[in-house]
Amino acid sequence: MHIQGQSRDQATLFPERLDDLIGQDNAVRVIDAFVDTLDLNALGFARMQLQATGRPPYHPGDVLKLYLYGYMHRVRSSRCLERECQKNLEVLWLLNRLAPDHKTIANFRVDNRVALTRVSGVRAVLPLASAVWRRANRD
């Protein structure tokens, strides 16, 4: 008999915490820590202040994390990034299970063009920071 997978209808004790599925040396932890250290207001990101009426927007830091994830993994299309938000465990962890649609992602790029260029100089440090992060967490 061949090895068989479990039934899709079978209830499992799948780890309920996404944090259990993302290794301590994973690059998404670097992106998360990096964006959390930025002063997004000073960099000029739009929609940092909430409006009194209407639907609240996604926090620019969350969409920036998605943008940087796409940059590191060569996923440039807003539609592809939207799909990653729905199926990729790393992105689910990084965005705390948020799933912005492709229009929101595309508008983020347009609305924050200047702020993204300010971050782009710092963004070059991410591969180095990722290597340092992995090395530090091996021990």
C-alpha cells in the first residue's frame, strides 16, 4: 500500500499559532522587525492619520511589509501579492492574516511613491540584515 495523506475532512490539531510555523531564522522576521523600526510618518507615508468617517485603511506599515516581501522574493505584481496573502504562510504571519486586494496594493505604490524611494536606500540593507539575523539565531 502506498503512503496516503490524511482526509481533507479530518479535523487536526494544526498549530493554531502561525508563529509556530515560521522559523526563528526566517527572513520575514527581518522584514517585520525592520518595518517596525521605521518612522513611517516622517518618511511621508500616506494615510497614517485616520479619518473620522469611512472605512479605516490598512496601516501603511502592513502594506510596506508586503511590498518588501514581494521585493525580496521577486513578486512584483499586485495580483500575485494578493494571492500570496491568501495562501502563503509566511505572508499570513507577516501581515497578521490581513489580505489586502490587488487594488489596495497598487494604490499603495502610487500613493507612497516618494516615501518608497526614501525607504529604497535602506531597503538595500535587507539581504545583509537577513544574513545577520539567520547567523545570530543559529545559536
